[in-house]
Amino acid sequence: MMATSFISRSPNAAEQSLNPFLLQASTILLLLTTTPTLICAQEFKYHVTWQTGALCNKKPATDFEPWEQSYPSLQSCCKEKMAYDYDNCCNPTAPGLISCLDEACSSRTTCANGGLYDEDLCVCLCIPPFSVDGEGDCTAVGDAWMESPFKECDVNNNDDCPWWSDPLRLEKCDSGSEIPEGVSVVDWTREECCERHYPGSKFCNGGGSAAAVGGGGSGSASDDNLDLSMFEVIPVKFSISNLPDEIDIPNLKEQVRTALKDFLLELAIRFTGAADLGVSSVKETTRFWGFEGEMNQVGGMDVYYDVRVIREPEQEFGPTIIEEVIDSYEDIVKDIQDQVPTEIYVNICAQGGEGGLANNNPTSSPMGSLFNRCSLQSEEVTTTFRFKDLPQEITNNTASFDDIKMVIMEAYKEILTGGGDGSIGGLMSLSIADKEEIPLDDGIIDAYFNIVFVGGSSGVAYATAIEDKIARSRDVVENRLQSYTDESTDWNVR
């Protein structure tokens, strides 16, 4: 619907003779052109005149007799009473009469509190509990509450019923005659709704049925407003390594979330099950740190996301989502890699064929990790670094000792991936994490490190190669430690 402009002018003699109130009305209209109000729809009403050249005219609402039928706008009067001669009614030729395009109310394009401006009726259509106030805007509440003005709209007409962002599904706009509770912003068309809430979305205006096109990033409803039993939750873990020091971690996490979200929305469109797959949200979670462990890593990190889908009694979505995500590893990783300026290694893991944790936190797992099904099968080597006679200021300071361990992990990373003679080729993914330290007698501390890797070549004993490489590189680690601590340190690796 296109808004029309307001053309202001002074009343002429013919106008004044037609209606003694027009002079006052026109003066008010001129004063309010900078801040247009719905004067024509509120202070004046329209009625049939049966004059030559003019079929509807207006007069102050207070001048109507109880038996007279009135209309809020020239358009509504012409549509209701003169539909057979609408053009002539809406654009009268009699001297001094004002046509539709000259109405002050046509200059309004928006309404408060999410209301929609109807240019045909020249009024604001308000969303309950708001209704039209004395100036034609949607600010009246309480006793002025009215039922939804859209209850008779045609849901098959794209611009007849309002559109709003679906509070349960990502990147989806819905339409209907009943606006859901809590929705306060609506638009006339799906295109306008998508542009407002999901600009640039490939899915909001895309293919698929209305129920299947789901997903809208962080724009989904807050947990505070939802019954979480309505959802099935499927956690997914991304293990990312080969990260440069200067990588923007928050941006990388968002790129990973976006790649996973887009894949799930594409899956929702092509899903053919007993019920539509409605993706409600994809959000990073920290609820697995207590079980999986939030370890310091060099060049790597583990990120967890909860995929929330609308629960359906006749369909369990978890197994399908896990299967699709794991099997579509290359496509998902490519979408991530395309947005990252350097080559990274990614492994995607989920629970082994189970349908998610619902809303419970993990407590135990027979396989040592809830995420026991992965796109790439990783291996792990644990190394022990023994410290003896460390300076007192280091052993008594946890932060300083953590820094020492970080120096060791950085040295390991360079040894294993830095190239040169004896480097281990074919490593697709490698991360080094600080596992734990155990104080022993006589001031000895054993620090344990996990080296997690995925080998790219079959027939290569990567675990043995990694252990041998670290054992043969003791001098590199020693030099790094001595440079950092400026102290001679007695240590050995076993």
C-alpha cells in the first residue's frame, strides 16, 4: 500500500457555502501539516450528499443526527455507498470539494504500539489492548480496548492480514486474523516483516511451507516467555583448532552458529517426516563445561550449541538432526571456512544417536564424553611434564604457573605443526589442552597435557609419532621455559 501526500490549501467561497465548519477545519489542517493527525477520521465524518459531482461529503461528527449514517473516511463512504461510481465519488468534480488525495489523514504512514495504517479507510488499525485515541493513533487502553480489527481478514490474501515475526521459529514470519499474545509489531506483507526482523535472510521469504520455513537467529523468543517442555533440545559440539593468536573469537563463534543455523533451516525445508521440523533457536551454551571440562587450549577451543526444535508427539527430530549434521560435515565446515581469513580445523560432534538432553544437564557418560559421535574420529595422547625446584614465587602463584603451562603448550604446538625436518605431516586437526597438575613430594609437580588430533593419512601411527617428536624436542621446551622464567629449572618429560 502506498501512502499518499497531503495537499494543504485555504477554503474557497464554494467550500464555505457548502459547510460553515470547513473554514475552521481547513485552518486546523493548515496548522497541523508539520505534525499530521487523523483529524479527518476523528473530528469529521463522511455522509452521502447526492450532490451533482459529489456523492460523499464531510461535516463535524457532532453535527450528525442519531439517524444519520456516517463513515470515518471519504474512501469508506464511497466504497460502501457508491461502489458502482467509486472513482467519481473519490475524486469529485463539484467546485470546492476535497478529493481523497487531499485528505490530511493520508499523510500518516505509521501508528503507535505496532498498529497498521489502513490507507483505504484512512485510519489506524490497532492491536489489542490498544485502540484509537482522540488523535487517531494507537495509544488508548483500558476502557477503550477493542477486539482485533483483523478478525475478518482473508488469510489467503498476502496483504490483507497482518504479518509478524514467529516467536517460536527462526527467520519466519506468520500471518493470520488472530495476533499471538506478546506480539506488538506487525506489517502488512511478509516481505515487510522479513525486512524488518530478518534483513538479508535467505529463508524468511524463501521456499517451503509456512510451517517449515523456520529459524531466526537470536531473534527468537526469550526463555522467560516460553514453556521449555515444548521443545526438543539437541546439543552439538564444535572442536576447532589451528587458530591463530589474532583470531576474533566472538566473531568466529557467531560464524559457526550461523553456519549451523543455515544448515538446519535448509534441512527444515526439505524435511519429510510425520510433522514439520520447526527450528526455534541455535544458541551457544556453557552447560557442558562442568562435565566436559573448560580447559585452557593452545590454538583450539570447544564450542557448544543447543539446537532447539518444536516438539511434536509423532516425530522425534534428534536422531535425524544428528545424522544430517554429522554427515554434512564438509558443507558446514566450508560455510565456516569461507568467513574466516585463515585455514582452521573443525570437528563436529553430537551425542551418539540419541535425541538430545531435553532440558537436563549432563552428569555422566559411559564413554567419557556425551559427544561420542563425531564427523572425524579423533585420537588423544596424554603427556606428563615434571617440574622440580620451581621458584617459590611461581609455585605459590596459580596465575604464574598457568602461564608456565601455556608456554609449554605453545612449544608443543610449534614442535608438532611448525614444519621443517621431522615435522608430522597430514594432521588435519590438532589441539593441545591443559588437563591437570598433581603435586608430589619434594616439591615435584606433574602437569598433564592432552594432545587431541585427527590424522589425514591412513596407515600412519600418529600417536607414536607425536610422542616421539615431543620426547626428541626437550631442548626446545627447556629453552622456552628458561627464557620465560629466567631461572634454571630441573625438569624432565616422561
